[in-house]
Amino acid sequence: MRQSARFTGRHAIVAIYFAFVRSKLEFNSIVWDPHETKYNLLLERVQRKFCRYLYMKMYGYYPYLYPSLFVSGMVGIDSLELRRKCALLVHYFLLFTGKIDNPTALSRCGLSAPPQYTRLRSRPLLATPRVRTRTAQYAATHRAVTLLNTLTAQHPDVDLFHSSVQMFLQKCKECFS
């Protein structure tokens, strides 16, 4: 980014950042998503600095006193945490719709069978697996099942087996932003 100081176009700066920096921050994020706050903040700090730099390029002054969430909203870049959650959910959505073949991950996701006399959607759609360790609690499958249950509880119109990917991604961003 230091070498691109002469670039003035927003699209060129964003393309360079997406290609060289954010691609490394998001590489394999489904597996290594940090569950500790300090590591999450270290990753987000890189993006916040870029958002402030981009804000300065767009508006002509550096936003010292503006909150980071405001600055990232003004430049139109989602947080890395939101992008990691959406990537995980889209991966498992594609797994459920049969567009990705991963029998190991699919075997760890169980459907909740409702009792005989219950109302529709009174229980979560997916059975959350019981875990005994923190490592298993923060594993990708457990996180995905928990997030998918949250998504289907807040947006009952989302169908994990027949919705389009674009509509599913839009609902993910609405739910977790």
C-alpha cells in the first residue's frame, strides 16, 4: 500500500488491497477462524487501517475521531468477521444443497427430529452436536450449525435446501451485521 500512494482512484486502491492484503487475511478462514478476541482484533486492525486510508483518499482528510464502524460503512467494506461467518455459512449451504461433496462434514450435521405433537419450527432445524472441549466447540462444523440455527430462527423464510445462494448470502449479511 505504501507503493500505491500515487493512485487516486478508489477502485484501483480497493483492487490492490483485495488482491494483496485481504486475500491473505481470508485465506482458509473456514478452518482457522479465530475464536479469541485478541486475534480477531489483530486481523480487524489491518482492515480498519485500510478503511481509514481509503476514507482519507476519498474525502481528503484523515478520520481521527470517527468510529471505525462508521468509517468502514462510509467506504463500503464489510468487516472480516462478517465475511468469515458468511463464508462458513455459504460453504455449509452449498454442502446441504449438494454443490460441494464433503461426506465427513455432512455426517457431522444432524437434523433435529421434532417430537410428535409440536408446532413447526419450535426446535432448531439442525441438531447442535454435544462437545466436551473448547477445541471442538470452535470447530467449523459446530460453529456452522450454531450460526445456521440462528439464521433460520431469525429468518424463517430461508430454506437451507432450496434457496438461491445470493438470497442466502443477503440474509446472512442482514442477520449478522
